[in-house]
Amino acid sequence: MSTNEELRETPLENSDGLTAAELEAQHPADAAEAIEGLDIPDQVKFIKQLPIKDAAESIAEMEPHDQQALVKRLNQGLAARIVEQMSPDDATDLLEGLDPDLRHALLIRVPAEERAELKTLLTFDPDTAGGVMNTEAVILDQDLTPDQAIAVIRQDIEDKEVPYYAYLTDQKDRLMGVVSLRDLLLAKRGIALKELVREQNLISVGYNVDKEEVAHLIARYNLLALPVVDFGNRLLGVVTVDDVIDIIHEEASEDMQTMVGAGADESTDSPVPFSVRKRLPWLCLNVLFSAVSAWVVHLFEGNIQSMAVLAVLMPIVANQAGNTGQQALAVMIRQLAMERFDRKRAWLAVLRELRVGLANAVIISVLVFCAVYFSSHQLMLASVMGVALWMDMMLGAFAGASIPLLLKELGRDPAQASSIFLTTITDSMGFLFLLGLAGLVLLN
């Protein structure tokens, strides 16, 4: 490990009693967790005691908000050296979250070659293949022999990502093929690398492709890495499987949080004002939507006064339909997240959810009909309850399955506040079905 003696201070312990020297021996992810448990001033002291390489690896594993808060408090010279030691994709992720002035101040302190590379990566949309790729790929001339290729890899391996594959390019940097290390070890001596890929079905992705699609491709073809190219098929970088794991985890978390109107990039460590800004608009919208349900109840206020038992039954209808819709909603959002969007197949999935909803609605409605009849001995009341519940559960199944598709068709995130829209539909319509039917059948 490199040393950074000039930055070392008096040994500092974290809340678990670990010193900076002991953190050096830990995996960067464990070191990051230990550092995140400290106050910002102590985090700064801890980082100063670590070798630059270890500090860079640990900060790369920290949560984005913690990363940014820490780097803002570091001396800019030290922060720039840390950025320089990070892998390009991690450094880009960190720089994207900083204020433009601080980002510029750090970049001008980074050596020219690395600075140019980072500036290029910062031009890509962070939600695309270009935004998550790593430029530290093993690139070989297609005219090399396997032995020559292995010698080149040995020379360059220290500065590269884990070399799952080597990428063959021509004189214009166009991607011509991909060979694994296994291919190189098993290849015949003296053969040109281009002979190994002559019949290859090359799989690559454009830099502007959504990162979720990149994850789907890597999962579909069981790849460890996927090359990223420009419109001229020139190799720009690679997306590795560890990046895909992060993408899948991130997208799953985003879907879960945006379904209920929370911020996609929130965490338990996010600053309180940040979380309030993300959630408050959706909570305000939910108030307006809830007013719709309240208005429906107000329309039938007389019915409720005439037959108080309706107030007891109303939550059963709304809650059961809401749960039915949430089940369909979760299945559809997962489907859209796991597979490439196919309009015909997606709407066929809605019909499937309707069939599932129909079966569940019939069974639950019959059970509730029996429960209401045997408890009240009122056949018409039990019938109204059963029919209203069946209708609202069917509506819930349809709404839960179709809301994500409608949002997708509108170019929005399929999960964005979908739970809020669903709850509004099932609550207001459930009250309308129950109170309306009661008014027609029981109170006339």
C-alpha cells in the first residue's frame, strides 16, 4: 500500500474502536461503513490518516450523500488526489454530485490525461451505458498472437478493471471482437486474434442506451462485461457485472420508493430537507386525491346516516380492492423492470391480471357475503356488500396492472407515485359502488 505520512494525524478511533491503521486491512466496503458512522469532522480526520489509495477505495463505497458531504470538507488538494486514485466510473459518479465550482476546482488539480477522461465521462447521461461504463478496458490489436496478447495484458493489468475479456480493435479503434482470458489460454500458438472472432456473434451496446437495458442484456446473455461503442462502432468502454448489480439494486430501490412518492435516490442517510423536498409534492397531491374520496362519501352522507352499518363496511371494500391493486401493480412494475418493453405482451399481462383478479374477487366476495349475512341476517345488505366488493376488486386489479403501462406510454417512470393513483381510484370508486348500490337497493 502507498503511504501518506504527511497527512497522518494522531491515531483516531471510530465508534467501534477501530483505528485508521486497522481500517486499512478491511475491505473498502467495511471501511466505508465504519467511516459513515462518524461525524463529518471525524470522517475528515480518518481519511487524512489513510493512504490515498485506501481513502479513494473507501470513499467510492460510501453512499452518495455521505461521499459529497465528506469531499466538500476535505482540502481540495487531498480531494483531487483521491479522485485521481478512483476508477474513472467511480470518480465520475462522485464529481456529478458536487457543485460545479467544486467539481472544476478538483478537476484542474487532476493530471491532464485523467482530467480529459473524466470530462468526457461527465458528458454522458448518468442513466445511460456511457454514464456507467468504465474506460479501463483491456484493448488489443486484432493482429496480435495469443502469446503477445498475454504479454500486453501482464504489462497493463495493474491499471485496468478485472480483465474478464479483452477487446479487439482495428486501426480506427472500431470494435472487431471480444476474447475471454480462457480463449487466449486455449488458443493455438501463432494464430492471429482476429481468427478467434471470425465467426463471433458480437454483442455490444451504444453509449446512449438506458442502463436498465444494459443490465437486461448482460443478464440475458450471461456476460461478465458488455462493451460500449459510439455510432461509428468505436470502443468507448465497458460495463462490468459489478456495475450491473449496482444498477439492479438501484432500480429496484427506486421503483419501491417512487411507487409511494418518495425520492428515487433517498436513503436513511439523506438530509432531512432533501427528503422533505422529494416527498412533499406527492403528499400534497395525495391530499387533493383524498379529497375526491371524501367528496364521494359526502354525496352519500344521507345514506350513511340512514344505515350506519355502511360506515363499518366501507373500509373493507376500499382496503381489499387496494390490496388487490397493489399486488397487480407490483407484478407489472417488476415485469417492466426485468424485461424489454413490449407493448403487446404488456397489455396481455393486464388481461392476465384481470383473470387473476376475477378469481380472487369471486372467492373473497362470496366469503364476505356469507360473513355479512350471518352477522346481520340481512340478505340484501350482504348482496350489496358482495357485489360492491367484487366490482372494486376487479377495478383494483385492472388499475394496478394498467397504471404502470399508461405511465410508460406517457414517457414517465412506470413506478412514479403509482401507488397514490391506485389508492385514489380504489377508495373513491369503492365508496361509490357500496354507497351507491346501498342507496338504490336498500334505501328506496
